[in-house]
Amino acid sequence: MHLLNNPVKDYAWGSRTDIAELTGRPDPAPGPEAEMWLGAHPSGPSLLAGDDGRSLADLIGADPRGQLGAATLDRFGERLPYLMKLIAVAQPLSLQVHPSAEQAVDGHGRGVYGDPWPKPELVCALTPFTALAGFRPCEQAAMLVDRLGVPDLREVVSLLEAGAPLKALEALLGKRESADQVVWAASAVHHPDYDLVVRLARRYPGDPACLAPLLLRKHELAPGQAIFLGAGVLHCYLKGFGVEIMGSSDNVMRAGLTPKPLHVEELLRITDPDTAPLALQAGTDGVYDTPAPEFRLRRLTANGDGPSPGSSAGSSAGSSTAGPGAGLGAGEVHLPGGVPRILLCTEGTSTVGATDLRQGESLFIPASEPTTLARTTGTLFLAEPGTPH
């Protein structure tokens, strides 16, 4: 097992307090801290604690079979297929979408995507978490846009009324010259949907993507609740702190609400208005069940809303039968060997084998490690490759 030191990304939308407080560093941080990455992605691999700067990617590269296991190696090649994060959203993120596996390979070949892999993702809330994800019913979106009474948006309304949300989004994103008029109209309507438009416009003046809340569904997550976003789901995180897990890819197409480069044409090409996000609760085993082959996330808690007493946590290597789990209590689980796991303690203390984790600490368990007992006095998140479907 290896304790990890994890890089923190200082994107402008991040919080100065959330990650610093959870990891026990000076609070507030000198600047925004948006994401802490736990994994082996080349843009920010975790470092092995006390190992002179060697990264988790280096460790896997030197012994892929021992670190990943035969099953993961056969399915994904010589790479860790998932990336775990702490995500701290103090300001809204960009309006974005991620490609499918086929689109990622094609786009990488065309030089559009940096990675040839997809980026399905799941966010589990640590605090109340708000997201926009997936399209509203067209008739509802048409009513909200029409209520603004802006003549230049009549085309958008007509496309929504005709059941063409993607064309309506394209038309909306082209209304840059009308953005100020739209924001003025939204400020005159006292309703949370329009208040959000105004708030976004103050942060990104002149950006027509500020109207996106009128086209998208809002999701409010309580701590422990999660949302899964597959390929093609248009989304924007608005506020909150959570644990995120995704395919180990940095493929993001953006259409606005960001100072980063935009790729509107590609975003429109890969957005699927018929694909909806999945709102998830953890199962009785603490697992958030998703269709993503790259990852599986489990939440183990001391109060028992993880694996039930007497159960054994399964693995994507296929060893999901009982056996070593007999007699376990709340906050305890046996982890069979055979797959690579990253564990993150977000509350209280945890013990994994003979290794203690305090809040904010994490470790990597290689596939070669035998069955390991994990227990927590608070909350422990466990990441591993997904189960083959």
C-alpha cells in the first residue's frame, strides 16, 4: 500500500476553504482550490508519500500487472482507468459535455481531444451540491424563454416548441449581441431560474450561455446523494463540495461560462439531448451503481450506510462472494485482492490493513495486495474499476 500526496488544481471557480479544511491545511488557502486529483492521469498524477517524488503513474508503469491486476490490464491496458477527485465549487463551472468512447478515439485522432478515452463521471455530495444537467422538457423551456419577452429569442422559442432542443441551444449560443437585453429582462422576473441567469451574467458579461439554466434541469444533492453523467449530457456544476470519480480522461468540450477556450461546434456535435443524468443513492453495499466500465465508487460509513453487517465487498475482478466478510460490523469491509483501489478518508479516521488514515488522507492499494480489512469511524470512499457489464 502507498500513502498518496495529491495535486490540487487552482482553477478560478474553486473554493479557498473546502479542500484546505478537509485536508487539515491552513484555511483559507491563498487562492482558489478547485480540485484535488487522486490517480495517475499525466496532467496531475498523485505522488507516493516519502518516495522522492515518484508518482503513482511511475509505479504503475514499472509493474503494470502487479499494480493493476490481470483483469484491469486486459480491459484497459497499462493505465489506471479511473480518476478520483475532491471537487470544490465556489463559482459555477463551464457549460460542458464529454464524449463517448468512440467519439474520444475519433476526436483524439483529429487532434480535438487530448485523451483517446471517454469521461463518464459521478459526483457524490459532501455538502449540499447544485448542478444543471440534462435538458428540461421542451415545452417548459419554451415557456421560460418566451416569458422574457425578448423578440430576438423568438427563434429559440420556436425551436423548443418544435421539439428541437439542440438546435435551440445552438441558436441561443449565437445570440451574443442580445445578451445584455436578455439579462435585463431576466432581472425583471423574480424567480430562481431567472435569478441564476442574472448571477451568471454578472460573472460572465456578454456570454449568451448565461441563459442555459432556462434549458437545463436543476439538481439539488444532499450529502451522500450522487449524480452520474454519461457521454453527451450537457451540464454545469453551480455550487458545492463533493467526491468525484470519472474515467481517467481530461476531455471537456465547453460552450461558455468560462475564460477557457470554447469548442461550440464540437460540443453541439456530441451533445445528446435525449440522454439524461442519473440521480443515485448508495445501495445497501455502499456502492453507487452506474453503467461506467471505468470505475465504481463505494461509500463506507461508521453509521452503517455502507456494506451491511456480515457482507463482503465484491470486486470488479469477479470475487463478489461472501466468505471473509463474516462477522463484520458497521463501518467495516473486506476488500478482495485482484484490482487497484484508491481510498480517501473524508471524515473521522480509517484503518486499512495496518495503515491509519486521518481525514483528508488517501492511499493506493495495488492489485497484488491480498484481501484487506478496511474500517472507519467516519466516512471512507473507495474507488476501483467498474464491474464488466
